[in-house]
Amino acid sequence: MQIDNTTVDKIAHLARLEFENEAKEQIKKDMNNMLSFIEKLNELDTTNVEPLIYMNNEVNNMREDEVKKEITQAEGLKNAPKHDSDYIKVPKVISK
């Protein structure tokens, strides 16, 4: 498979990127290099290799959540950069 200008344009559109002619040629060359590397992996014989599902054999040791009162509300507010008497103040990020 070879990457052409049409494919680069489609991928750039999906990624919301714009390339000039010189940059587009460099991207096309880099993408073709990546594809040739991946095609090289197809030469490997993987007939007796089992699929890797997990990186290790460790099992998660789950525990029950326990409510603990480690610090008081006043201690928690003490380190907040902005707060009032009861709550930490943060910038508004959601508008209606």
C-alpha cells in the first residue's frame, strides 16, 4: 500500500490539520516509511505465538472501600488557594 496525496488530504482533514506542499510531501514520505516498517512485520512467523492479552500475570487484589476521616474540612480548606468558609473555589468551566 502506498500513501498518495489524496490519502494525506483525507487524514489531514480528519485530524483538522493543514499542510503546505513541502510539508505534505514530507508527511507522505514519513507515512510511507511507517507502512513499509509495518509490512516488514508481516514477514515474521507467528504460528506458535499466543496472543498477548495482559502484560504480566499479576492479579489485582481488590479491597472494599472504607470511609475514613483522615483530615477535617478546615484542614482540607487550609491548603486550597481560594476558598470560603465551607468550599474550595474553582474557576467556572461549564456554561449553561
